Amino acid sequence: MIKGVIFLAVAIVFNGIANILMKQGMSGDGNQTGSLAGTLRHYLTSWPIIIGLGLFALNVIAYTQALSKLPLSVAYPIMVSLTGLIVITGSLIIFKESINLLQWIGFALIIVGVILVAK
């Protein structure tokens, strides 16, 4: 069980960081190429996207290991909600996105739901 929790924690961190890096890689003018070849070139030369893809791959490995030791009905809600918290934090700090009160309430309800599911 402890190994499953550790693998799940690693998967959550990798997934959250990967999402933030993908957003960072697609920010700015670099992704406005207008052609498929230009878009692919951007994907293959943008270090945030490349690192993000690598972290997504490592996330899959860690998550499948977690699933071999934890119930899917518990692991998945925890994965999604805690990854969401990492992404929300990155959105606020790195991208200066605003989050309104209803969104905060929704996030809080998700966390309460996950706590109930995990018991």
C-alpha cells in the first residue's frame, strides 16, 4: 500500500508539472505558425513541451504502478483532484490567471469528495 501511495504521489507531481509545461510551451507567438509542419516544428523544438511530454510518459509509468497496488476507484479521483491543485497553483503563480469564488468553491468541493472517496 505504501509503495502505491508513493507511486501515486510521483504520478500526480509529474502530471501536474507536465500540464504546466505544456501551457508554457504553447504560450506566446511560437505556436501561431498556421501550418501543420510549423506546428510540429514548434512541438519538437519547444523545451517545455518536450519535457512535458517526457513527464507525461513517466506519469503513466508511475500511475500504472500505483494502480497495481491501489484500487482504481480511489487512485483516480485522488490523481485528478491533486493534479488539479498543482495546475491551479501554477495557473495562479506562473501564468497570473485569475480564479473566481465559484471556482474556488468547486475546487473545495472536489477535495472534500476525494477525502470521502479515499476513506
